[in-house]
Amino acid sequence: MFLINCPFCGERDQSEFSSGGEAHIVRPKQPTELSDDEWAEFLFMRKNIKGVQFERWNHSHGCRKWFNVVRDTSNDKIHSVYKMGEKPPVK
Amino acid sequence: MDLRKNSQSEIAKQARNLGIKIYFNHVVTNTFGYRRINSVELMELSDDGNTTIGNKIKLNCDCLGISGGWTPMVHMHTQSGGKLDFKNDDQVFIPKEIDNDQISIGACNGDFDLETIIDKTVNKINIFLEINNQDYKNTKVECSIEKEKRNIWLLPNKIPLGKTKCFIDFQNDSTAKDIKLALKEGFRSIEHVKRYTTTGMATDQGKLSNMHALGIIADTAGVKMGTLGTTTFRPPFTPLTFGTIVGRNVGKFFEVVRKTSIHDWHVDNKAQFENVGQWKRPWYYPKNGETMHDAVQRESKAARDSAGILDASTLGKIDIQGTDASEFLNRVYTNAWSKLSIGKCRYGLMLNEDGMVYDDGVTTRLAENHYLMTTTTGGAANVLGKLEDYLQTEWPELDVYLTSVTDHYSTASVCGPNSKKIINKIFPELDLSDENFPHMSFKNTKLDNINCRVMRISFTGELSYEINIESKYGKSLWEKCISAGQEFNITPYGTETMHLLRAEKGFIIVGQDTDGTMTPSDLQMDWIVSKKKYDFIGKRSLYRSDTIREDRKQLVGLLTNDPKEILEEGAQIVSDTNTKPIDMLGHVTSSYFSPNLNKSIALAVVRSGKNMKGQKLIIPMENKNINVTVSDTIFLDKENKRLNA
Amino acid sequence: MLNTHYPQITDNKLNDVEISLQEPISKINLRGKSKEFFAKVGKVLSLILPNEANTSSFSENFNAIWLSPDEWMVYFKNDDEKVIFNKLYSEISKVNYGSVTDISDQWICINLKGSKIYDILSAGCSFNFDQFLKTDGLSTQTIVNHIDVILHNKNTYNINLFVRRSFSEHLCLWLNDSAKFI
Ligand SMILES: [Zn+2]
């Protein structure tokens, strides 16, 4: 269990949020132009990092907004939180 | 007894002054008594501590207390990701300094005397908080310090290890012998030795035993303590009662319960309930001691012969507004939405990006830029979350707003050949002619000046109307339907009958006939996938090499050769029982006895099933093989005549 | 005539916690971002929608709770004829300034009063009420006993709790049960 600082509502318990996996994977604008391999890259391939990871979270039991979190998966330490569309912080 | 050679500490002095004899450099070598201890035997230790010397001394006693020295409680440190160092002087594990928002101070950091603790604590806190507090700088504490140390993990004993028991874990009764056996068996990792011997797996989670176990392993294997590592320090630190964890979530509070506005009527009318997600839904309404089978057969027949009524309030409902609402639906459903005219309804199928069926439901166009989407009961929250995800992250340029209205509306669904007469009684002003009010359309109307939305849509294949009304009027509306339908023997039916009726028509239930591995094509629903649309969620996945395989599992109908035989849902399907191992082709997903067709019907997923119509297959059960024939998925009214009956 | 039925929530007073049903109350969900959206809401409700998270605003007849940067819930005493809703819908949704959705029966309003109300809520809620209970008008969305709620601090130890209708009876049973142990 840990606290997440929703960029809209402030600090809340993790139970109010749901996790959406790795961040900054953009859905291709023209999926039909892609080969099977290219589409599979988007669809299936995730880094699954042990350590600092950029990921998506949704404040599903609060403002329902999606945002990005930089979290160390090995100790749940959250380094920063930023809104969708904002530039990710440099490591 | 004290295995150290001497001690100058205050407590030792006081004991001497009180005339208490301390046997320094001695260890207990044996105990005596039956059912309870009555004496112990002790011997002096050799200089190196490897053996005992001198004469045995026997002392009478009532009990024997033991102490293994201090072990820092490093749990908090390691649970927040910290690693450990081994401090050779004290033979203890201590927290390794980490760059994290935490510090360990006091005994949990391996500091056991008060003066050091105060000193270090002030220092560490000053650094940690970036302050400079000098209040305790010159605190002098008078306390006795134990300077003499001696550590022996397994005390020497002349009795062979097998003849006596040196307990390590006092709860799980594992002994030094067990640990040595584990090492002999080839276990090296501390985690493996733990599981082989169960040392440290009792409710104290090794607080009494782990250090000894590690020490014995290190000594026996001839390695250094610090290099062995430790097992994982898991929470909770102390055993908890289940009550502490679950709180008041017991009895009727065990699980959250959702009820429709019509719930009390169902209770009054003896409904048996089924849990659908958190909802309590009427399952069937037994009359006069009917079995479930009897009740469902009666309800199913009534719905097709005259009229049935279902509480459909639990379906998820999402209000969609915005100038891009049509475009949004085009992107989330497999079929096209732009041409749906206002006042009309359309069935939609939603996929995951991997091309697998995710949810389905009817969406209605209320106004130019205003739709009402329905989702499955169980999928409501997830669908809304997924749609918000796409709007906020992939398509922020779309002007679309979503609002959940699941609880705002209650829905009574009236079906059957007499449903039109019943609706006409309730809404005499409403023109129910097919020209004015065709299948897949809706009308806004009023009942006693209260807004109602009547939709002509059908999940049973019968002529059918769904009335939506604000939930505070849900129960009253339902009662009105029941009394208007009385002369037509309107029969309330539950989810079981609903499932049976839709199976007769071959309509799928997402989550029952699908399991996250079925594409629209697997379900023989290619008709609902638009060929023209450039893109929608999951489209690209529909022609991956795996999704276009001919031998995927596909939805088919099954008819038993004996029409009375009802298949078991989940039963495996094979074509040949002689070749071993038997090749599994698929399984039964839905199975019922249809009172309207007077035979057993089933839906199943079967490898390459699409092209197997008419083929004989076998369902091997415990005591017999059931012979079945692959059929169409639609068992009743293929021409949809009943919709306009 | 159609009768109204509200969830069975009996008013209760136990250990200085008063629980009472506040229906009928009209509720409208508003969503939008444009200048015109805010202007129209202001015009119809004589109210400025709060743009600060976890706050609310009010005018003579209306309360508006912040739900997200582009979403608010307005609640007010009963509007049977849907006059306010229809007005908002035609001035905002119809002309594509935002969305207006009637959610009067989506949420049930329950009033909690008394010095121990935060003790009961905290028995099933991880929200930190330190600031919330000190400031009139603060609002929040959170989870109480696994159920989504919207809380609105009216004034000292007097809050309106909004819960989805289908969950309301269960939540109230739980609140009453928890009140026994405070
Ligand atoms: Zn939030």
C-alpha cells in the first residue's frame, strides 16, 4: 500500500486508483498500415522494469482522470506525478 | 548459566550480592523429567567452545528459561526495500544505510546501549531532517554495559545429535538435526532450507529461530554468516486476528450488495437471487414449491406464449454527449454509427485492442449529439473506465463527455406476443404500430406526467418493450406493468429464463459464451464488423496471423441425439474417444432444456466449428458418452417473425 | 398515479451520529471546458462553478461540487418539473457547449450530523479528514466501506454524503452498524 498524489485531487490512498500499465505507448494513428510485427510491438510488448518505471494510473474512485506516475517498482517509491500530455521528467 | 567466561555488568554484580550463583562458561547439556522438567544437567565449556569438559552438574528446577541475546528487528527496514549488513562483533544483521525516506535508530539498528542510542539518534535525526538540534548533546547516561560477548550457535554436547533434540523452531519443532539433514540433502539456499525443515514458518515467522538456523547452516557449510543472506521479512510484524484485517466485513457486511429499485417486490414475490457482480438479480421465481428447473420451464414458456417481465435495471448505462459522439461510437464499436437516425437503437459489439470481444449492448440515439449506451451488467464500470481512457489519452481531440446513469434509470422489460397489448394499456396514447414504432426504435412519453422512455428492443427474440423510468418510480412502474399484464398472465422471469430464451435465439452472453479469446468471427458475427470503417478498437488485430487461423475455436450450436439429455456447461467436446490421448476440440458454454422447442439445446466453442454443421461429436462424461450433432446457433425463429408478432 | 420509492434508510441517532435521508433532491451532472459553458451555467444558476479541486460553491438555491477539472455535480431542492434541467440542457448540451445529465436518481443524498461522524467514516475510509472537517464547503470523492461516495462538508460536523442508489441501503446498514462501535 502507498499514497499517490493525484495531480488533480491531491494525495490519496492507493485503493482509490487503478493501474494502467506502462506509460507513453501511443496507439498508432494508422493501425491498418502496420505489419503484424509492428502491431504486435504496440499490442504486447511491455518493458516490465524492476526499478524506475513510467506508468499510467487512473484516479478511478475520485476524479476519474488518467495521469502518469514515475514509480520505483522495487520499493514503490513515487518519484513524480504528471498529467497526460505533459513532458515526462528526465531521469 | 552463562556461556560467557565472565561479566562485570551491574546485573551480574547484583546477582552475586544477592547470593545467586552464576555458572559462567557453562551450558545445559541435558534435561530430565516426565511431562514437566524437574532437573537440568550442565557442564563447563572448553576454551574454544567446541566441546564440554569436566563433571556433569545436576540442578533441580521447575522450569528452564533461555535467552539468545538481542536481534535487531530489521523488518520495517527490509519491507521498505532496504538491504542488510552483517555485524560480526555482535553476530547480528543490521540495516544497510539506504537512500530512502527512512532511518533506523536504536535497537533495530543494532545499537543496544542507551548512551550510543541517544548519541546516534540525535545525530541521525539532525541529518535526516536537516536541522541542528543540540538539546541532547551532552546527555550523560549512567547505565551498565555488557562488554563481554560470546556466541555459539549450536551448543556442544557429548550425546550424539540423533539421541537428543536441539530444538531450533519451538513452534514447528524443527531441530538442528533437521537442518543438518537438509544440508546433507543438498539444500544450500536459506529459502530452501526453510521450506524443507519448516524452520521459521510458524506464527512467530522465525523471530526465535531464524538466527540460530542461519548460524548452524553457516557453521556446517563452513561459510560466513553474512554471505548466506536471510529469508524475506514479510508483514505483518506480529500475528493479527482476521478481525483486524477484515474489520466489520463479516456476515451481511461480508460483501457489498447492490439492489435495484424493484428489489423489494422481488423479495415479496419469493424470487431466488443470483449474484451478478455486486448486484442481487432475481434468478427465478418458484411457485408452490417448484424446483428451479420447473420454475424456469414455466417462465420461459409464458414469455413466448403470452408475456414475461424482467427487471433489466442492472444493465450499465452511459450517457454520451458531445459533437464527436457519433465519431466516438464509430471508434469504439465494430459497426458503423454515423447513419443511425435520432430515435433509433442499434446493437454494438466492443472489442479489446487484441480483437477479442469485450462487451456488447444496445445504444440509442437520443439527439443529434446525444446517445445512451447500455453495457453488460458486470462490465459497466470497466467499460466506462476504458472509454474514458481512450478519450483522455488517445483521442483528447474528441468533444465527448461520458456520465454514468446506471442507477438513475430503472428498466422493466416486457416481452411476448401480448406485450404490445400490455404496453398499450399502460400508454394508451402511444402509437405502437410498426410504422410509427418499429423494432430497434424508442419513444419518449409520459406516464402520470412522469417522463418515460419506451424502447422496442429484444434480447429474447420476442416482440419486446423496455421501459426506462427514474429509479424512484421503478417499483411503481413495475407494479403497473404487473397489474396491466394480469389478464395476459404476465410472468416475472429471472436471469436463468433470460439466459434460456436468448440461447434459443443464439444470442451470446459476453463472459459466458466468450472468455476473452473470441473474435467476432469466432462467434459467427462477421456481419457486425464494418468493412468500410478505417479504424476502430481492435480492428487491426482481426487479421493477425493468429486471428485468421481457420482452426480457431468457433461458436456453434449443439443438439443432443437424445433430446431429453441436457449437457453440462463446461463439458469437453471430442470427435474420437479411441485415439489416446483424446483430442479436445472445445467445450459447452451454454446449455438448457428448451420448453418452447421441447428439446435440449446448447452453445459450444469447437475447433473449426464453423464448417462442422451436421457433424457428429461426443461429450465424454464420467459414466457415459453423450452423442451430439453440430447445428446452427439459432434454434428458434430464424426468420425473426416473432419480433413483429 | 406512480408512487415514489426511496431506499429504506431509517433516520437514526446513535452515539451522537445522526443519519437521515435527504430525498427528494435534484442532481445534475455538468461537464464542459469552454467559456460559453461557464457563462451559461452562471446565467442559469447564478453561480460560479468552483475550479479548485475538492471545493464547492453555492448560490441561493444551488450547490455545486467540483468532481474533476471538467465535471461538477449541482444539487438543489426538488425540481419535479425538470425546469432547471431542461433549461441547462437546452442552453448547454443542445448547442454543444458541454454535457448536462440528470442524475437525480443516480445518487441518494444522506445527511450525517454529530461529533463522531468522522470516526464512523474513518472506520471504512482511507481519506485524511484533517483539513476537510475544518473547512465548510470542502468536498471530496472517495471510498467508504468499498463504496464510492461524494462528501460535502456543509458546516461543522454536518455533511451530505452522496451514494449511488443501488449501494445506498447497504452503505447505511454499514454506517449504522459502525456507529454502534464508536
Ligand atoms: Zn483525482
